[in-house]
Amino acid sequence: MFATLEGEAVTWRGIGTGSFQEAGAVRYVGCLSFTTASTKLARLNKIAGVFEFNVDAAGNTQTKTWEWK
């Protein structure tokens, strides 16, 4: 679940795969769907997202998400 500073909430569901990288790092990639009751964010109900999620050997994370067009 994500929430804006104004309190508007979005839930997401994802499916993907992960793999171990060098030195204990991990990489996940996959697809997301979104659900929200917010009128301001309603566009998210009609899109799919793709993501990359990386965790380095020190435990630092980085996430990138794109709209699949």
C-alpha cells in the first residue's frame, strides 16, 4: 500500500521473479496492478506497471517503476 501526503491510498499487487547477484545482492523484476478509491488517483486503476527492485550487498534498496504502455 502507498499513501500520498494528503492521505489518498493506493494498493498494489505484483508478480515477478528474483535472482541473486554478486556479493549477496538481489534483483527482482515484474509487473504491478493498482487499486484505489481515490478520484484524484483513479487513473491508476486502468494501468499496469513494470518494476525493477534491487538490493545491494549492504542492504540498500532501489526501486524503479514504469507505466506499461
